[in-house]
Amino acid sequence: MRPLYPLIPFALAFIVAGAARAESLSVALDHSARLHVSNASSVVVGDATVADVTVVDGHTVFVEGRNYGSTAIVVNDRDGRTVYSGDVTVVRPDSGVSVYRGLVRSDFACAPGCTAVQHVATTPLNGAVVGAK
């Protein structure tokens, strides 16, 4: 019987190649970031009030920052295998200012002068209105 030791590097390479990527992604509020994946079929977002996703094709997913915070995103292929798993943190835009009056937030885009930003209300699956003031 021949030893199987020479096959170990190939087996490890196969396991690593099929493993899901685990990464962190930062997205500015009301902006989107492109996420390159392989064979995306479905996406699960931990908190839809923080981030939203759009699957463009099997290799492209756009992540949009809806509200400040952090949440998890998991991308699966057609067979249900995880091809991406990571945290998304929604951060303040570089050219913006947020003014808080109690719990009410007003956002302004500043370049070179400041203009109030209107947020479009969206309705996630649970029926809660996101982004409305």
C-alpha cells in the first residue's frame, strides 16, 4: 500500500480554495461599495436597517450604507455554500456633517458649502421604515 503523504498539499489547497472569505468592509452612509465574489446566488444581511445589498450578477454585489452601525453579510452560492462572510461598518462620509438635536439627526453634504441631505425612506422585509425622519 502506498502512503498518502504526497497528496496532503493538494488536499489542503483544495480546502483553502473552497473556503469562504471573511473580511471587513467600510461603507459611507448613503453610499455603496462593490464587493467582488464568486458564484453569488443569495445574500443574508444581519441588520437591514444598517446596510442593504443588491446582487448584480454572480460576481458582483453592491453594499449600501443605510444607517450608522455594523452588521454581518453572508453571500452563498447556488449550493448553499458560503463564498463570503464579513462585517460591514457604515461610517460618516468624508464630506458630510451630521447635526443632532436630541434624537433627530440632520445630515449635510459640504463641498464647498453645506446643503441639507434628504434621505429616501425604504421598507425592508420586516415593514419598518428605514431612513425616514
